[in-house]
Amino acid sequence: MTKFAARPNVVACDLDAGHALLNLDTSQYFKLNETGALIWKNVEAGNTVEQMQEELSSVFDVSEEDCRDDILHLLKALEEADLIERQA
């Protein structure tokens, strides 16, 4: 089961409609919509991708396959931006 964690050099804050993430080392800013913010909260909670999929599938009217694809797409972007890292 794959887990991700926020990098220690990343700060996050709530916005009206989502979250803002900032990598303090690179000064790269990343804005998340409400769905992305929910995924981020799952990352912070240490949830697996499977747990994220279960939660988001219950909140949104989306197929499990599409939900998983969307989660993985965002996690890949966050990882490429050095905002999260895979956990062993």
C-alpha cells in the first residue's frame, strides 16, 4: 500500500476554496482546489492511496477507477514539485 508524506520544507494553509502549498526551499507555490485539499489532508493524515480513494469515492459521484486515476495524477504532480515524498 502506497503512502505519501508532506516534505518537512512544505507549509500549507487553508484558502476559501482549497489549500495553498509552498516549498520553502524552492519558493514554488501550488494551489489546490477543494478536491485537491481533501487529498492533501489525507496525505497529512498518513493515509494510503486506497484509503484516499475510499474517502473521495464516498464524497464525490465518480467511479473508483477515475477517482484513483485523479488521485495518482495529483500525487505525481505534488511529488514532482518536491512537496511530498513516498513512504516505505
